[in-house]
Amino acid sequence: MRSSARSLLLTLPALAVFSAFWLLPMARLCAVGASGPQGIAAYWLVLVDPRYMRSLLATVALSVAVTLAALVVSGFTGFFLQRQRFPGRTLLVALLSFPLAFPGVVVGFLVILLAGRQGLLAAVTEWLTGDRLVFAYGMGGLFMGYLYFSIPRTILTVMANVEKLDPSLEEAARTLGASPLQVMTDVILPALMPALIAAGAICFATSMGAFGTAFTLATQIDVLPITIYNEFTNYANFSIAAVLSLILGLVTWLALALARQLTGTQAAAAA
Amino acid sequence: MRALPALRFQLQLALALATAAFMIVPVVVSVLAGVTENYFVGWRSGLTLRWLSEVWAMYQSTVWLSLRIAMACVVVTALIGLPAAYVLCRHATRATRLLEELLVLPVAVPGLATALALILTYGRWQALRTSWLFILVGHVLFTLPFMTRACLAVLAAIDLDALEEAAATLGAGFGERFRTVVVPNAMPGIVAGALTVLTLSVGEFNLTWMLHTPLTQTLPVGLADSYASMRLEIASAYTLIFLLMLLPLLVGVQVVARRFVAGSR
């Protein structure tokens, strides 16, 4: 009894901060969602409004595409870097993990430097073909930015999990006549699957909810965080903004919870 | 027969190099643009520190505010996170697991949603709304799970039971045990957690953009402002200052990670 009273006392500060500044505000957000001219029906109306639905679907599609691309690139690269030893490997790993701490805004700026109007790609393509390739200020730029954001953390996750694999299993499969492709799909991939699912869920959730990159590239891209931001600040449409952010929060939370159910590992979205 | 594995190695190496180029080339371009007299002319226009000093004059306050918030964030998350981690470690019940789940929610839900909720609930309290503490609140919510997890990882790896029992046999009350046994033993976790919290707080934008006011601009908020309205050289020089701030934190994370791994072996 004394021990459980003490436990409560020790967790009280964290619990108090969480309740006062997250739980209570979230409850308020739910209430504001139902406070618009349509009342509680706003929750339903948003889902059938083609404008918001399109924004939601576009965001989901973009996030799925980023997740798949990040998993493929990081899967191969991470496996390679963990298994092979060659001069310059440590430097390569350092270069790939350095951008881990860049916030979305900075990533957006880097995308502009690469694919913007005065970007590197524009200069190179003009020199090669005479046409300037510019795609930073739309979905293409956003895809590039989220991929940039996702690659470092996914590579590190893959490397950490490849280290735990037992190479003798692959050896055994090869001895039994398995082709490299079969070794990959039947031995390596199943063993890495929990890590890939967890890392993929994080990529997906971060791409769904990220705001900084889209904000830097253009405030007119039709993705959900930008839609919410515009509804809130430009149109003062608080109830719609509240409903949309609750839907967004639910989607990212579900993705992470589902990944955890499937793999039994802790997953949380990155910054 | 030998040629195929060699080809496979080269293809994978090419992919790794291409990925590394994708990650690093824009950073190099940004750094160069920040110290080039005129980016559109190229480096033939000469190198300069002029943009860096202009950025410093214009945006210095954002650097100090970000550092202040990050430090305060470390102190608050350590003070409320370590006791929570201790309970999570000592009493793994359904209630404490639920607590762990709850504390992660502000990370699982996008910062934009949390920020809107905070504004709609506390936005009318002008004193709080216009204070840097409003941003601190958001950062604490967002970073607390990382501090708790780092402390928990360290506490779970030591035999806390035996240590505490020994201290209790020697007559130490709970307060004294916590101070002299738990805190020193959790120190590697607190340090690792602090570095993560510093890094996250200094770079946080999703919450901060909504929570800031013209008088409480943090570094990433200033960056977004410079990206939107300043010339490319200024924006790049500002980014360079931000990268220079991140660098010691990242090196610190590496050093601590290595020492912790070495220590536990």
C-alpha cells in the first residue's frame, strides 16, 4: 500500500503535466470540433466533403509512397553497410546519419536548393538538355523532402537489426541451392520484417503529420497539415481545423499502434 | 562465376553512394551558399563572412531563446521524467504500462494537433500565450517520452532491487535512497536523454510555429521566416549557424552511446 502510494506520488508530476497540457486540451479540441455551425455533424460532414477527402487521400498516398521508397532504399543500403567492410564505410555511415537531426523546415530548404528554381538539378538539366527541371514546390518536392527525412532513421534501424541476424542461416540456404533472390525473400526479409514494419510506420506517421517541410516549400500544397493550418489561421475555421487535426492524429496513432501490435516493439513518430 | 557477386557488390555500393550524395550534396550547397558573396555568380564572386554576421545581427535573439527553451526543457523533463521512469521500472503493472502509453501520445499525434489544442484551451490567457513558457509546455510534452525512455533503459539494465535493499539495510530512507542510489545510477540515461531532448527541442517546428508570437521566435521559426523572405545567402548562412549548433549535440550523442555500450559490456 505504502509502495503504491509512493508510486502515485512519483508519477504525479508527469501525470499532472500530461493531463493539464495534453489530455484536457485534446478534450477541448473534440468539443471545438462539434461547436461549428453544423454541430457534432461536422465530424461526418468533413469525411464526405470531397475537398477534405481529397486532401486526406493525397496525404495518405504521399506517405505510403515515401514509406515504400524509404524502406527499399534504406533496406538495401542498411544491409550493405552493416555486412560489408570496405575503406570509407565509417565515413559513409556518418554522412548518412548526420541529417538525422534536421527539422522539417531545414529539409524543405535543402529540397529547394536541390530541385528549386535556382537549384542544382535545374542548373544541371539546363546544361544537359536546355530545359530547367524544377519540382520542389509541389508534391514532388514534398516526396523528396520526406524521403530525405526518413532515410537516415530507417537506415540506422535496418543496420541495428541486420547486426542481430545470424549469417549462418543465409549460408545454409545457399548451401541448399537457394539463389541470392530466394535468400533475400525467404531468409533475410522475414527476419527483418518486424523492424521494417516498425520503421515503415514511423516514416508513414511522420510524413502524414509533418508540417515544416510543406510549409517551407509552398503553403498551397494540398496535404492535410497545410489544409488544417490554412483553415485555422487564414479562415479562422476552428471547428473544421479541430475535426481535421483529430482525424490526422487518429490516423498517425493508428498506424503506430498497428505496427506495435504486429511487431511488439515500441514505435513513435519522429520530429 | 566470380563476376556476379562482384557486380552485386558494386551495384549496392553505387546505391549507398548515391543515397549518401542525396543526403550530403544539398548540405554542402547550403553551407557554401552561406559563405559565398553571390550565390548566383558562384564562388568566383569570393568567400565572405558578411552573411553570417548579418544573420547574427538580425536573428541572434532566436538562438538565445531556443537555447533557453531547450535547457529548461531538459531540466523539466528530467525532474518529472526520472521519477516516472523509476516507477515504470520498479512496478511493471497494467497501470504503469498505461501511463507509458499515455506519455507517448504527444509524439504519436502530430504536433500541429497538439498545438491547436493548446491554443484553443489556453490561448485566451494572454500572459501565458505571449510567454516563452507556452512554447516550453509544447516542447516538454513532445520530449518527455524520450527522457523517460532513456532513463528507463538504464534503470532496467542495473540491479536496482539489490542496490536499494543494501541502502535500506544501512538505514537509508526512500528520499535518501532516491538521491544517493537511483539518481547517480540513472545518470548515463539522464545524459543520453538530455542530449536527445536538447536536439529535439532546438529543432522543433511543428508545435512551435503555432505556439510562437512575434516576440517569442525560436531558431526554427526564424529559419522559416528567412526561407520565406530573405535572400538565399542569408537563409543559407542562418542554416549554417543552426548546423553548427547541432554538431556538438550529435557528437555528444555518439560519444555517450559508445561509452554506454562499452560500459554495459
